[in-house]
Amino acid sequence: MPHRAPGSPGHSRQQFLSGQPIRYYRPTGSADIRRLIDEGFQAFNAGRLSEACSIFADKMLEPADNTTIGLTIAGAMTPAGLGGCVIELMDRGLVDFVISTGANLYHDLHYALNFTLRRGSPFVDDRELYEDGVIRIYDVLFPATVLLETDAYIRDFLVRSGMNGPIATSEFHYRLGLDLLERHPGCDEHSVVARAAKDGVPLYTSSPGDSSIGMNIAYHELMNDSRLMIDPNRDVNEVCAMVLAGTRNGCVILGGGSPKNFYLQAQPTLWEVYGIPKGGNDYFIQITTDQVVWGGLSGATPAEAVSWGKVNPGVLPDTVVAYCDSTIAFPLFCEYAIGSANGRRPRKELVHQRERLVAELTREAKAARAKKKEEVRS
Amino acid sequence: MPHRAPGSPGHSRQQFLSGQPIRYYRPTGSADIRRLIDEGFQAFNAGRLSEACSIFADKMLEPADNTTIGLTIAGAMTPAGLGGCVIELMDRGLVDFVISTGANLYHDLHYALNFTLRRGSPFVDDRELYEDGVIRIYDVLFPATVLLETDAYIRDFLVRSGMNGPIATSEFHYRLGLDLLERHPGCDEHSVVARAAKDGVPLYTSSPGDSSIGMNIAYHELMNDSRLMIDPNRDVNEVCAMVLAGTRNGCVILGGGSPKNFYLQAQPTLWEVYGIPKGGNDYFIQITTDQVVWGGLSGATPAEAVSWGKVNPGVLPDTVVAYCDSTIAFPLFCEYAIGSANGRRPRKELVHQRERLVAELTREAKAARAKKKEEVRS
Amino acid sequence: MPHRAPGSPGHSRQQFLSGQPIRYYRPTGSADIRRLIDEGFQAFNAGRLSEACSIFADKMLEPADNTTIGLTIAGAMTPAGLGGCVIELMDRGLVDFVISTGANLYHDLHYALNFTLRRGSPFVDDRELYEDGVIRIYDVLFPATVLLETDAYIRDFLVRSGMNGPIATSEFHYRLGLDLLERHPGCDEHSVVARAAKDGVPLYTSSPGDSSIGMNIAYHELMNDSRLMIDPNRDVNEVCAMVLAGTRNGCVILGGGSPKNFYLQAQPTLWEVYGIPKGGNDYFIQITTDQVVWGGLSGATPAEAVSWGKVNPGVLPDTVVAYCDSTIAFPLFCEYAIGSANGRRPRKELVHQRERLVAELTREAKAARAKKKEEVRS
Amino acid sequence: MPHRAPGSPGHSRQQFLSGQPIRYYRPTGSADIRRLIDEGFQAFNAGRLSEACSIFADKMLEPADNTTIGLTIAGAMTPAGLGGCVIELMDRGLVDFVISTGANLYHDLHYALNFTLRRGSPFVDDRELYEDGVIRIYDVLFPATVLLETDAYIRDFLVRSGMNGPIATSEFHYRLGLDLLERHPGCDEHSVVARAAKDGVPLYTSSPGDSSIGMNIAYHELMNDSRLMIDPNRDVNEVCAMVLAGTRNGCVILGGGSPKNFYLQAQPTLWEVYGIPKGGNDYFIQITTDQVVWGGLSGATPAEAVSWGKVNPGVLPDTVVAYCDSTIAFPLFCEYAIGSANGRRPRKELVHQRERLVAELTREAKAARAKKKEEVRS
């Protein structure tokens, strides 16, 4: 079989690309939706989602507590148009840092660069799509050229940026966002990466080689003899440091996957590896369709996390898992939070605090090591 | 609430740790199981699993084809005792490289170091476990000291090894395996990491910071001023290079998650980033409980992968997804394959071919770039 | 172990029954929710739910078509407070008949009789509940006396009604509803059974022995020598007759289970058993969390139904399955429909048309049989 | 659109019907499979399935206890060839009565009547199947004529049998089985309905109108003025009576659905309706892929059943749910049980005990009523 790149010339892709453009929906805090959630969502997963909304809006966002809140994102959220919700949460100071799959950040760039993803159907013939050069993410369709041109932008950015050594993903995404803001003014209205840079929200990726961004950095090393590389150690330590600095800690987990684990391992890193008795999360909200009985981490409950020291044993009432596709539950959740009395907080802008916080982590870890050595000696 | 590390002294953990030790079950190729699969597994997911067994044993392992086979592992397989299946497949040359979550490789070390994980129940009170210093992975239970002592071994290895710069996970795990073989002779009977080193099978992790191994490497950087770091670029390029070198390519995907994507992105990296028209996979087997309708990559079908050039459009009949917990389906699958006529192949020992293969990738990628520039110019 | 009925005296049940009362939420047609569904639900199951809303509101409810619409209900919808949505749809003429599990109709009676079900948690110790005489439906809690008193009402109704022979479930539920209306005036605001009687909407149960209503009818036969019994034949023929009479046919399926099959078998009954070439459904909407790959009928797709003649082969674009807990998706769906331009239709009041429609079915079936015999003879 | 019955002349169906015939696989008690389950199935759902095997083989089948065991069947088990497992369990006395969806018993008749169902694919175009007159049950394919000829047999049986009044499904299926045995000698090797009649195992259907058998009985009433009808009261009371008579009670639940509830409601019927303090089940085994968090009865846990008095509060350790497609797990489960020391028990042949057991139930229920009246009076 003669292989070729999808999208070779000579085919019409019009039939597949006739759906409405996907846009980043921006929640506005609808009172109707709040009433539905308070009064109509009474039991089963509707009840759980209602609890999640209350815990987030009434407890996690309580101004006096200044809880440090991480958002983790797995599943194709930006292709589905959920980036607008993330932008709104970041902008209003309702989440302090984000851990995402690389794919969500890569596909966010399409919006920043003004390419169009379209509503489609999951029931299409992928062999025809392949012939027509159309890429499919479940029911989201777009031309393969969107990939190629986004890649070209990334590779051009890599060359222009002059970055040439180990780097945290938070730093990498921050610089990428600044570049977008500079070259595409106003794109922060429809780009998570750009808005995060503007708002000072650190963006992490737990699997840095595992996305088109990672593929292009690998290209840059192989083909341009670059020394730029993602250093996962920095990501691990930065997330630990931010969690350590939180007076209270909580998370909103969309899906699960390696972003979930990357967030939740911060507390075990502190006690298990660094010997710092920080304690676990005070709040834990997850929206997922994965199930505990399949045994994977995505479906693991807040209760299981207690045994690992990831969640405080006393706070199980403030943990909740709502089993629902995030594309439905997350916009509802954001409408509720944004319409609440605590719908805006001062932004922590942690991107600019990373150095200080890692220094503090280092100090505490060294003190703990010294203390432990002394104990052993005596 | 006064926080403390789980496992503080003064508690009895005996009640939770009375279950049978989990051992690495080694499949032997039972004829009874083959007959059940051939004759009794006729429809629904039994039918799919039967198809998966046939495609693997009769087509992917066909000696004349010398298909390059990747195994990806997500979900807590080594805690559940499935490491013995992986050892057997590697040893018999039935898989050529492995991409795993870090957690599976970390927990494999417990077996290598002769610590004991035990059968338990998912219906226990995690607050009591926490009090008693017992860690739970769904229904697998073990003392928190197993974590602490495994971490101590890793940190000791990091110091002893003298590694002090960017490194691929394949290289890191290879050196770790050699260290285990040296210090714990015979442990390759009950350690995937050790056996992979002995058998020359490269082990990759797509999310290198996201496991206790990654946490300890991060510690090493922060506390010992080490320059050791995982370079995801090398992993991306090595996997690409191995896929490019395959005359045919196929995969066995357990679960999904970032290991699945890390494997499947190799072909898009080739055509989309490097401009090399390699074509997609010839075979695709997945055992998962995730569902296509939730839209995530774990549940994405082989058909969807066609639109991305990850799977060859002509081979959909040789792709299959069996929806089943891997702890049930994978041992059955291994028994079938091992008992087949193609139950042993010469090992490729790709760990020792990596440099050569990446050089070949570089050569082809540069040729493709030169050709493209020339086309643009003319 | 000495067994006893839950709720024996001597225990306090207060701790479990402190949650808010569950009330039947009545959707009002929120414009905000319509905008969220139109603009924010763009892909994945949000996209499917948006499609379901459009198909229902814009096509199925199109006044000119006068589509006959069946609603099927599985899963604990009335315990979760969803009865208000069903009342609103029936009252506005948006569904013409209902097929439900018996459990949903039984638990609806608690609301009619002014007993209180309460919001609770699924994470309670059922042994304590049992000791305290508290009944649990996932996270809905109420005293066991609610069962006993509802049973007492049913048995009293059975005696008072004087019914003493075979009866369709539609007739049984109609008479039950009339009794509720008479004895508990105003209860049709919080009872599906009462409102259906008032609105002339037939209520069917596909598994008539399989609920507390069926248990009490069985008691009535055994203990009172009654001859009252549900005759499933009448239900089968009535549903067939209503489907046959529809100029267009469509369904809204919540969950799946035997109500789904009972609705969908109407068309096969017509062509396969009665020899009447009616054709399949024109519209098919399902909200479920069951999956096609598990192979059961609940998860079977509209496409599979085509091969059985249950769905017209030409209408697949007007079929949709949204994978979501009905407690979340169904209120959203109802808000959308009620707020649409077609949010009210004249009620068909089919309860009063059953005799005429079954007569018409009999006439057509006999004509078909006569014609077939003639064909065989010639 | 001109509608027509699937299978109109003029099309070739050969392409879809080229798969292997599905046969009833008969488990034989493989020692290899027992070893795999004991030693290799250690955790997660493999661990649960291993527990289910032990509880069934070692406890429920313990000869001294003479536990009364019900098997409930939902999902397309006979189309998938699982009828051979059911035959083997019934014949060896390992299950005492069966509650099944009507569909499983209807499709079992195809095997009895020597029609052929074939292995196929779920990925076919149902519009083409419809054109070609091929019926699809997920991946099982067969000509529509199989339905028509099976229906013709049923209608002929209904006329021949002379049955003309209310009847329990157990009686109906028993007579149907005897008819099959008489007209198709030897068919009990490949028919559950025939074998059940031979072995005296009562077969119940919880939703009697909801299958092609029910459709044909409805036809018989409408077209032949028959008075034959299923009386669900008798089914409810017979199942209650068998459960009441059990010294110990246990169940094996495949899937869930209305058969599950129909079995489990027996104990609540006894205490809640009849006032007989029997207590709940001693053993509870379920193989399902449905999930507790979706809130339906299929996914409800043994724990939830405790609050209803369906399961004894003291026996939770002897209850287990294994999450797996029954087409994989059930044959494994049967191999294990059949190969165990308790792999054969004397058959109870309850079909012949029904009258006596219902009389005993009546006696106890009347005694309970009399006692209660006396208590109220005094």
C-alpha cells in the first residue's frame, strides 16, 4: 500500500467541514443555571454535581481562606470549546495553576492562531477523512493543514525564542503565551495559553513528550542541534512548592489521567521524599466518567487517596466526584461558580512566584533532612 | 488537624496485611485456555478477545514478517501481579519495546527488592489504613515502609550511578535494571525492569515526572545539585526511530492513557513533523474498559486513528479493541500467544540498537527537509 | 442470626434523615439554559445533548407533523425528583404515552401520599441503615415506614377498586391515578401517576410483577382470592396500536432496560408478527450511560435497531444518543424543549383512545392475514 | 419512504453470513483454568472473579448446606453461545431456578429448532443488513427468516397446546420445553428451554410482554380470541415461595436489569408485604459491567441491598461483584465450578414443587396476617 500524508492534493474536504465553527464559550454566571443546580439537581450525579458546585463556590473560594487551587485537564477539552471556561476561571482568580495534557494546549493554539475547528459527527468514515485530509477528534473535524501550520508556528517560535537548555513546562508555556500575545494581539480572548501568560497562571504538562508540542521540541533537538529540553524535575518541584505554600489546598480535576496524578503526587512527594509533613488536600473535586472499579488512577476515589496522604483524612465530606462528561458538567460548574458571591478572587499570579516558592521548598527540605540525620545520629 | 506521615509508630497494621502475597503469575501456554478462547469466546467482548488473540498469535507474530511490536501499559498492572506476563512476552521476543506509566515500573521495584504486596479488599476504611500506615492501590495493600525503602533504594542508585545529565527513560531504566541484576541476582524472575535490561527491551515512560521514580529524580536535582534529568526529546525520537525501522508495526495497548498516545504519535511525528511518509500501524490491539463515547484518547478507536495517519486505512480488519479489565483479559491473551506455534521469536534487543536507529531517523529527516526545500525553491 | 424487618423499634434514624426533602423540580423554559445548550454544548456528549434538544424541539414537536411520542423511563428517576419533568412534558402534550419501570411509579406514590424522601449520601453504612430502618436508593434516603404505608394504600385501593380480572397496566395506572386525585386533591402537582390520569396519558410497565406494585397485586391474588391480574398481552397490543396510528413516531428513552425494548418492539411486532408494513421510528433520542460495547439492549444504538426494522433506515441523522446521567441531562433537555417555540402541543389523551386504536390494529392485522393466506393459496 | 419488512426478496445476504456458526460451548472443568483463576487472578476484577468462583464453588455449593440458588440472566447470552454454560449448571444441579429476559429464551429457540446464528462484526452498515434481510445482535448475525420461522413455531405451539387461561411463565416455559423435547428429540443438548424442562428447572421471565415470545402470545389473544395470558402474580408468588423454602439462599446475577430485581424483591415481598421475617440472601454474586454510580438497580451493590432486607447484613464478605462482560467471565466461572469438588449436586427439580411451595407460602402468610391482626386487637 502506498502510504502518504493525509491531505494530499486532489480531494474535496468540503463535505466534512460544513459544521458550525467551535468557539470558546464564556460562562457569565447565569442565575437560572444556579437555580437549576440548587433546586433541580437533587440526587445521583446531579446531586454530586450540585455538591461540587457548593463546595467550590462556598468553601474553596471563601476569600478568607485563600485556598490554593489547581485545575487538571485531561480529555479533549479545548477541541470541544471548553477553553473559554478555563480562561474565565483563570481570569477571575478562581484557579491558581493548571496541569493539562499537552494535547489540550497544542489544540488551544489553533484558536490563538485563528484556525477553525468545526462541529461534526463521530459517525463518519475515517478512510474518507484520511483521503480528504481531514483530522477527527471524536466529533470535532478540521483540515490536516491546521496541524501543519500550527507545527510551523511552534518550530518558528522555538527558533526565534533562542531557548537552549532545560526548562520547566510552566516557563515554556509562559514564553509561548507571551509570543502569542505579541504576535496575535487580542488572542487571549480565545487562547488558554495566551491568557495564562497574561494572567500569570502557570501551565504544566505531566507528559511533556506526549503531544505535538513535544514532538516539535524533539524535532528541534534532532534537526537543529538545540539543547532545549523540558526538565520534568522542575515541574515536579514547582508544583510541590506551590502546594507547600498553600494555606489550604484544593483541586478541580477534569477527567483524570496523568494530570490528576501529577497534581496529587505533590503531597506524597513532600512527606515521602522530602520528609515535610504538609498534610493532604483539603478539597477534592473531580468530574469524570472513569470508574473506581476499573482500578486505574483516573477512577480512584478521594477515599483511596487518603491512604497515600494525598487527601486529608478529616475532609472526606469536602471531596466529591461527579460522574459526567466534562463537556456537560464543566460549563454548568463554571456558570455556578461565576454567578456566586465568591465569583472573583485576587489572582495569585504564581508564574512570578515560582523561584521564591522553590527556594522555600529547598530550605524546608534541607531542614527536614538535617533534622532526620540528627535524629538518626542521636 | 495535626498532619503526619502515614505509618507513624504505635499502630498495628496486621489486620489489613493478612491477605495472600501477590506474585508474578507466569503464563505457560495452556491448551485448555486456547480451546476456550477459540471455541467458547464467540461473540461480544469474548469474541473481540478471541480475535485479538488470533491477530496477535497468527499475524503479528508471523516469523516471516518480523513485525516490530510495542506494548503500552497503563493501569496498575504490576501491583496486580501482571508483571509475570510482561516478563514472559519480553523474554520470548513477543514484544520489542514497552511504554509504561512510571507507576508500573516503580511498583515493579517492590518485587525486585523482595517487598511484599498483598491481596486485600477495596472496601476498607482508608482513614484506618492511614492510621495504620498501610497504602492501598484499589484492593492491593502494603505497608508505607515499602514506599520509603523503595525510594531509599532509588536515591541510593541515583547517587551511585553517577548519572549527571539529560537521559532517555530507556537508558535510565536500562541502567536501573542492570543495577538490580547486579545487586539482587535472580530478581529478573520477578521484575520487569530487571528482565527488560537482561533481554535488551527498551522501557519508556511518557510522563517521566509523574511517578515516585520521577519524584526521586526531582529530589536528586533539588537536594544534591544533580544535573540528571529525563529528556523527553530522546524518548520521542527513539520511539519514532524504532517505528520507522519496522518493516511492519503493531501494538498491544493495555488500558490507554499517555502511554497509548506516546506510542501512536510516532507515525504522526514522522509525516507531520519530519516529513517522512512512513504510513501507520499495520496491527492495533487494545484491551481497555474506557469507552469511545467519552471522547478521550484512551477510548479512541483504531478507526479514529486512521484520520491521523496512526493506523493504515487498509488494515482495519487487523485492529481490535476488547473491552475488559486487563487483569482478566491479559493473562488469557498471553496464555493463548505463548501456546501458539509462534510463541517464541528471536529478540530484537532494541536497547542496543537505539543509537543506530536514531541516526537513521536523522538521516531520513534531513533528506526529507532538503527535498522539501528544493521543491519550494523550484 | 435473628432476622427482622428493617425499622424495628428502638433505633434512632434521625442522623440519616437530616438531608433536604426531595421535591419534583418543574422546568420553566429558561432562556439562559437554551443559550448554554445552543452555544456552549458544541462537541462530545454536550454536542449530542444539544442535538437531542434540537431534534426534539424543532422536529419531533413540529406541530404540523403531530408525531406520536413515547417516553420510556428506567433508573430511579422519581426518587431523584425527576417526576416534575415528566409531569411538565405530559401536561404540555410533549409526550403522548409513557413506559416506565414499576419502581418509578411505585416511588412516585410516596410523593402523591405526601411522604418525604430526602437527599443523602451513597457513602453510608447500610448495616446501620438496616438497623435504623432507613431505606436507601443510591443517595436517596427515607424510612422503611414509607414503604409499608404506601403498600397499605395500594392494598386498600385494590380492595376498594373492585377490579377483579385481567387488566392492562395502562388501565390499572389510570384507575390508580383517579383514586389518588379523588382522595388527595391537588396531588397531581407532585405525582406522575395522578397527573397522567388527569391528562389522559397512558402509563405502561413492561415488567409488571417486578416492583412493589406488582408484589401487592400478587398479595391480593394469594391472600384475597382476587382474580385481578396484569395481562401483558393488552399492553403489547395497545402500544402496537398507538404506534401504528402515529403518522410519525418517535421516542425519548431515559436509561434503557425493558422499557426501551418494550417501546422498540412495537414495530417488529407489526411487521414480524402481524404482517403490517408500518416501518420503523422516525426519531430516536436516548439519554443513557450504558455502552454499546457491552452488547445489551440498553446500550444498543439506533443503527443496530435499523436491522430489526425498529428505526427507519433513512432517518439515522434524526437519531441521537447522549451519554449522560439522566438526572443531569433530562432537566436540561426539558428546559430547552419547554422554552422552545413548540413548547406546548394539544394533548392526544390516548388513554381514552385505546379501545378504538386496538380495534383498528385488529382490523389491519386480520386484513394482512387474509391477504397472506390468499397469496399462499394462489 | 416506502417501508417494507427486512429481507424482501432480491438481495444477497451471503456476505454477512459467512462467519462461523455459534455453538453452545459446554464447560468441562479445566484444571488449567482453575489454576489461572486461583494463582493468576489476584487483584482488581480478576481478584473479584476469583473470589466469586471460590464463594460459589466452596460455599454456595457446599453439599451440607443445600443452598437454594437462583440464576438471573440479562444481556444477549444465548445469542452469544452462553446457553451451553446454563445447560451445564442446570444439569449438574448447580442452579435451582432461572430468571431470564424473554429475549434470551426466545433466541434459545433458534438453537433448539436448528437455525444458525453466526459470528460477525459490530462494524457493519445496518442499512445494508436491512436491505439484505439480516438481523444483528451486536456482532451476531442471522437471516430475518430465523425470526419468522421461530415465530411460526411458537404460534403453532400456542394453538396445539390448548392453553387458554392465566399461567405462570415457569409453567409456560416448561410446556414449551416439553414440546421441543417431543418434536425435536435431542435438542436439550443445545437448548436451555428444553433442558430446563427435562431437568425440572423453573424458568421465569420478569417482563413477559417484552420479547418475541410475549409478542406472539399477544397475537394469539388478539387474532385467535385466546384467553392464554401470563399472570405475573403467579411468578411473583412462586419465586417468593422458593426463596422462603430455602434453608440458605444465594444468587448468581448475570448483567442485572429486571431479572436481577425480580429475584432480589423476593425477600422484601416476604417481610414488607407478607409480614414473614425470612431474612435476606446469604450469598450474592454478580457479573456485570454496569456501575454503581449510575444509580440504577443493575449497578446497585450488595451493600445497598442490605438496607432493603435483600441481603443479610452479616454476610457482606460472601457477596461479590465482578465487573466484566459475562461472555468472558461466565465461561471461566463455570469451568471453575464444574471442576471443583462440589461440581455436581442432586437436582431439586423445583418445577414439580411449585404447588406445594406456594401452598406453604400461603399458609405462612395467613398465619402472619392473623397474628398481626391479633396484635393490633390486643
